[in-house]
Amino acid sequence: ILLFVFIEYSVCVDVNTTSGVVRGLTVNALNTSVDQFLNIPYAEPPVGSLRFAKPVPLKEPIKEIIDGTETGNSCYQLLPDIVKQFIGNLTLSEDCLVLNVWTPHIRSNTSSKDSPLKPVMFWIHGGALALGSSFQWQYNGSALAAHDVVVVSMNYRLDKFGFLYGGDETAPGNLGFYDQLLALKWVRENIHKFGGDRDQITIFGQSAGGWSVSAQLFSPLSKGLFKRAIMESGAHMFNKDRDVKTKSEAFAEAKQMAKHLNCSENEWLECLRKVDAEDLNKVQLGMTVATLDTEYLPVSALKAFQTQKFNKDLDLMAGVAAHEGSSLLYSMLQEIPHNLTESKFKQMVQVIQTKSNGPRMTCSVI
């Protein structure tokens, strides 16, 4: 059996993309052969002068064969131990803008007429725009690809690396969303090489991935990049307690972070670009949300609906994930003492209520 598994996982497949030649593996999922390509760069590393800037497409294809057989770097984030229990240990780096592709096995001796292009599903991971990775074990797309679709997942910048607003074009804010846009453009340009149909792309995500999907629906920059969208447990800019930041609010938070890191008033943004990534990662920026009145998000969700300025030529599905709040509740339970009093119990119920827009809860002690 071990020999059989080794053979199943050691069949290499090469695909030529705009990033370079990617070498993946043919794996077995649900008794179906699926080609898996991991860790494909879709942008220049967002380091140095590119920190806080829009993502830049690769200037030229990578000359060496890209090893798509192993996972790579995840974007910088603060990982409490309780989060590691859920998503595992991640290798963190600023050089993290990569994507993954799973596709029903590509047979080199089969013509395109015999194998019509397949629908594409583009996954955006959740994590409050501050946590998570496409390399989480839960997000392996091989089982979904076994159902005759091409699956893509991607990393995008998180927290202050992905959502700091610097007040000018060199740091326009909403960078994580710009990363998603560039990855979508890469998919449209390359996915036919993996057997996918660029005109049948569905973007989908859960929690902050759902926020991201709805943000793409509102942004004029995403028009024409996908055909369908699925929001799972999350719609961006609808919760009044954590919707968006104004430019002035986001700018003030960025300046405060720079002050905390001893950056000068006049050159604070350049100073932040030079701060060691590990040190920057440890500093809190505030709630990670989108910045409004920007190129990416010119108007609020309410204004977009009132003026009909959103991407309407799309199919949309929305829903919830069962028990999604359980993981959030688990982290809160760590703080509840064993000798819980009635007043403390009622207080905790109210805290839980503030984190949800669901039906109002009542509580009693039996």
C-alpha cells in the first residue's frame, strides 16, 4: 500500500505559465486523479519599496522550474497558540503572494475538443483579514477538483501589511483586495493551461473570505474578472460595528503605529517600509477592515445599492456556515473562570451577542 501511495504522489506534471514552468504532482482524491500545483508566484515580492503598495505582476517568467509540489510561505500575521491549534504552524514571510491550482488530471495525449474547458472555482480564505493562509490543511482543493472543476486558492496580504492606508498612491490601502484582483487576472490569463475556462470563474469565500467576495462585487476594478460569486457567512460593510474605515481614520491609525515605532513625522511611511517585518508584525493597527472613498472602494455598500453602482451582471449565492461561531466562542471560553457566577455568565452572553447580528439571546440560570 505504501508503495502504491508513493507512486500515486510521484507523477510529475509540468505546465507553462506566465510565471514560468510549474511542476506539480498527480495525486489521488476520491479515487480520481487530480493534478496539484502549489506555491505559484503571481506577483513580485511586496518588500522594500513595494511594502504597502499595490501588487506588481512578475516582471518576467522565473527561469528555473517552479516547484509546485510543496507548500510555501504564508503572509505575515500574529498567530496566538489557540489559532495554531486550528490552522497549524505556518511559515510566515512578506514574500507570500502565491496561488495554488488543482485540476482534473491533464492528459497530454488528449485534444482540447475531447476535453472541453472546465468551470473554475477561486477560493478566498477567511480569518478577519488578519489571519489564515491558502496552505491551511482545510483548504486543500483536491477533493473539490475531483468533481470536475478547476480549483484555485491564493494568499493575500493581511493585517497592517495588507490594509494600512498611507494617504497617497504609494500606499493606497485595501492591498489585500488588490492582491486578490491580481490573482484573478493571473487566473484569467493562465487557467486554460490547466484545463479551466476563464469565462466560467466563480469566486467564493467564507467569513472574511465572504467579506472579500462582497467587496469584489462592489469594486469597479473587478468588473469582468469573474462570472459568479458565493458568499459564505460574511458580507463586507454591513455590520455597523466593524464595517469600514474612513480615510482619515485609517490614516490616523497608520500614523499612530509609525509613532509607536519611533518613526519621524515627516518620513514616517518610508520609515515603516524599513522596519523589520518581524517587528512590524507585532504592532497592532486596529480592526482590520477596508478603507472607504478610495479607488478600490469609492462608495459604501449602502450608497452603492442606492445608486446601483455595483457589479450587477453576476450570479450570486449567499449562505452561512453551520457553527461558524464555535471557534470564536472557544477562544472566549478560555477566559471564563471555573467558578462562574450568575452575573459573569450573563455578562459573557452579552459579549457573545455583540459579536453576532443574529436573533437576540436570552439567558437564565437553572
